Amino acid sequence: MKEKTALITGVTGQDGAYLSELLLSKGYIVHGVKRRASLFNTQRVDHLYKDPHVGEARFRLHYGDLTDSTNLIRIVQEVQPDEI
């Protein structure tokens, strides 16, 4: 069975961080979208993040803004999530 992939916007917020933890515990691969302005506000997901170049990373971060539709389309096409 194919692993499910989720794309979460606002991943550095409280709800996004809790949802990431829940989905990872259920075996999902989680991709999170965060604004560049959230650069200093990642402590809620720092414990989930692993370098994607080392080993099997199940949590990945992408920079994006919900007002930038071109970038969001690119992320969705790249990630091809089962759930958003």
C-alpha cells in the first residue's frame, strides 16, 4: 500500500504542528508550508524536522504564501499530496 502524503499550510502554527505530529504517528509523509516571515517561529516543528539529504525524512518544509498561487501550484504539483 502506498504511503499517504499530506500537505499542511501554516505548519509552524499550533494547529499545523499538532496535525503534523498526528499524521506522522499514523505513518504519513508530511510536507509543511511556511511563510518566510515565520523564519524565527519554527520551534513548534523543530523536533519533527530532519535534514532531507540525510536518511529517510518524513517531514519536509516548503516556503510559500497562500497569496502566491504560482508557488502553491508548484508545491502541490511537486508534492502530489493525498490530502491538503
